[in-house]
Amino acid sequence: MTETPTNADFRERSRLSRRQLLAASAGALLLPSLPKAQETAMTPKAFVYTEVAISVPFDQAPWQEINEAIRQQPGFLNKTWLSGHGNNSLGGFYGFDSIENARKFVTGYFPSEPRVFGVAHNTRVFDAEATAAASRDMGAVQYGGAKDAPGAFVYTELQLSVPFGDAPWQARNKALKMLPGLQNKVWLSGLQTQTLGGFDAFDTLDHALDFAVNMFPDTAAGLGCAFYTRVFDASVTETASRAMRSPYYSPAA
């Protein structure tokens, strides 16, 4: 019979790739938490990830009409549009003012969008407060990090359930900060599922692909679990994202 791993087992098995381990020579040493930035009305309490099983060049998507409808949703703070690299899927990464409003969005409003196209879709809700300290340490723009316009986004999710407080994010952050082209990272903790994941901004599509295709699979292999990765071309969605107050872009002068 397979034994359920304990938190100690998880910490032991949560090894990075060999290249990343060299970057994280301090390993499991815990780093001091950064001071919590003053919260504002735009500080997210929940994140939502969506992706619609459709293939359409982004400039042909009715994003203006969709933007107008989403702006009316309770608790909506911002949205970063996503266009799938290699398949032209449509998606988004959202900030909400509460978990309750994020739930309402994915169960009430959002299913109507893919229903219009007659296609299936994928949604996820994440507890932003559980990962706020880890995300701040990675310069997440949602908490005031630098706003260098990204060239690509990477979404990752591990098929692993662990309370975020038990995850060795300090050591992982130390290694991630050495990754070529990584601008900032939002850590993700699945609501109810406690899956581990991230939404990462990269300076170029090539750097994003190198991470998703060549590096992240080693991390999942070290944990012995399946995983999900998606790469999105940020250059084609910038205008639509700016119109939705995406925190990845500075306001127009």
C-alpha cells in the first residue's frame, strides 16, 4: 500500500533541477519575510485563471465586448488577457477583491463566454492571501513590483496538494530569481485543492518556453507528480490587457 507523504517527506522531495540547485546553494534555509506592503483597494484576495478551448488569432477575438461585460462583475479588479502560444487559445488571469466574488465569477458569469462559442473551458480559483508573502518576494506586480512589459506568461500547476505554508517557497524563490528572463512571479495555491502553481512573467517568449519545456518538468519529476504548463504570448494581448487595468503594464502617460 502506498503511504501518504508527510510534510517532512514533501520538503525532502521538493528538489529543484540540478541547475537550479546550484543556484540555490543555501537550499532549505528560510529567508526572512519582506515587510508587507500597505494594502489598497486593488490588492487581490483571490486570483482566477481561465482558458477557453478555442483557437482564434487574438486580433479576431471580440475582446472589447467581453471586456465591457467583465468590468460589470462584482469584485472584479483587473484582468490580463492570455493568447496561447501554438494554439491561439483564449484565456485570462484575474484579480478579485474576495474569494466569494471569484467563486461567483467562475460559476455564474464565466460559463456564458465559452457557451457562445460552443466549446469547453477551464477555470481555477486561488487564495491570493495565502501566497502574498511569497509573491511579494518574487516582485509580483500585484503587490507593487516593477512593471517591465512582459513578452510572455507561463502558467504552471502541480498535481500535488499541500498547504502553502508547508511548501519550501523560500528556497524555490532563491533559485527562480536566477532564471534567465524571469521578471516576476505570482505564487498560486488552489482554493479547496491546495495545488501548487504559479503565473510567471518573462521578458521573451524564448525564455518562457525554455522554462516551461526544459526546466519545470524536472521540478515536477523531483516531486513524482504530474503537472500542467501553458505558455502565452503577451505581445498580442497588451492593448486588451491595458484596457482591463492589468497590473503588468504601467498606466498610459
